[in-house]
Amino acid sequence: MANTRSYSFLKKRNADGDEANMSFIEHLEALRWHIVRSTIFWLVATIGIFINIDWVFDNIVFAPAKSDFITYDLLCNLGRKLQLGDVLCMPPIHLKLQGNTISGPFMSALSISMVGGLIVTFPYLFWELWRFIKPALSPKELRYSRGSIFWVSLCFFTGASFGYFVLAPFTFNFLSNFTLGTTGAYVYMPTLNDFIDSLNNIILGCGLSFELPVLAYVLTKIGLITGSFLRKYRKYAFVIILLLAAIITPSPDWTSQVIVAIPLLLLFEISIIIASRVDKEDERKQKEWS
């Protein structure tokens, strides 16, 4: 089976649409062009963001640290509609960023552009990856993987949006209002790089973490895991998820970690359901074939 798979992976289509054997060099050449196209597409997006970096920073990057951010307004209005008063209203943020290096603003702008380009072009980058591994898949696997680009992109953008609109505001609000001592000896002035790195970690970490159901589907299809396996090791998975939540959240407060952990726990339970359904579907098909 392994020999068959490796053989099929070294195939290409000729002008007539027939498959022909690919040499190792031809295989590397195909990979090189996938990387080149992905890099060009990412660079175009990165340059576009860099050209408009002032608007991007003011209206997107620094927005979660502003008191009038949409999340704060929605929570405050929700609390008042539920007759809870200002319980859900967060304290105002007065966050000022400092720089301690000459190249700080430029490197920060470059970091914002590069990560922003990666997020914007994520569906295309995954599509190029899909085109590279597609020849290795059997017709059955191709049938199972229909819509994979859509679902992978949807999970990524859902996670990134969760990190940006939910986790980031809670994190920055907590950290900006946290005080140490009562004498005023400590002045909270985070650096620009620290703020951008924290935001990047939150968005990318949540985006990748929300791929858990897709990963569970793929691993179940190829036979590496089952629904019963996930249920058996659920308690260990919960510990790993809590550790992952602590890594994703830059703030040490338990509130931000719980905000991350709860969706990840729900995603794990969804993964169990998906894996169990795949197991039942495979068992049914095996009975039909026998």
C-alpha cells in the first residue's frame, strides 16, 4: 500500500490528460512552482497592506485596544438590555505604546504587513498546498476531501475572528487596567513590538486551533484515530487544551484562558462527533461491500 501511494504521488498529467510518471526532479520542480506562486500572491497582499499601513494600524491593529471597540459596545449594550446595568461594561482603556529602538516602527509595520498578508491569502495558500498533494490521493480520497478548502478556510477565519473580536479585547483590557502597587512607582507602557506580537499570537493561535474538527475528520478518514479513541482520552485532551489556552493567551488571568479553553473544548467534542460519524459511515460501507 505504501509503495502504491508513493508511486501515485510521483505522477503528473500530460497534455492529453493522462497520468505519467514523474521523476524526483520533476516532483521538486512542481513543488517549486507551487511555492513561487504562493510567495508572489502573499507578497502582493503584504505590499498592499504595507502601502496602507497607517489606516490598517489605526482601524484594525490598534482597534481592540480602544475603548470604543465594537466588542465593548456590544457587551455593554447587551448587559443593559438584560437589565444588568453596567455589569458587562468593561473599564475604559488608556493604552499608550512606546518604542525603544530606531527601527521599531518600520519593523512593526513590516510584521503587521507580513502576518496580515498571510491571513488574507490563507485560502489561496491552502489551495496551492492542496494542488500539490492532490495527485497522491485516490479517487475515493478525492471524493471524501471535496469542500476541504472551504471548510479549512472557514475554521481558520472563524478562529481568527474569535481571537480578534473576543479574546484580544478581553486580554488588552485586563492588562491595561492591571496595576502593581499603590504608590505609582510602576507605569504601564508596553512596547509596540510587544503589542503586535501579542495580537499576532492571539489571532494565528486561535485560527489554527479552530482547525481541530477538520484535523479530526482527516485523521479518522486515514485510520489514525477513531471516535472511541477520542472519548477514551478525553480527560488527557482537556489538560492539553488548558495548556494550549495558556500558551495562546499572553495574559496570565484565568478569564482570558477560560474564554479560549471553552471554545476549544466544544471543538473537541465536535471532533468526537465527527469522528464517530465517520466510523459509522465506514462500517456501513464495509458491510455493504461484504
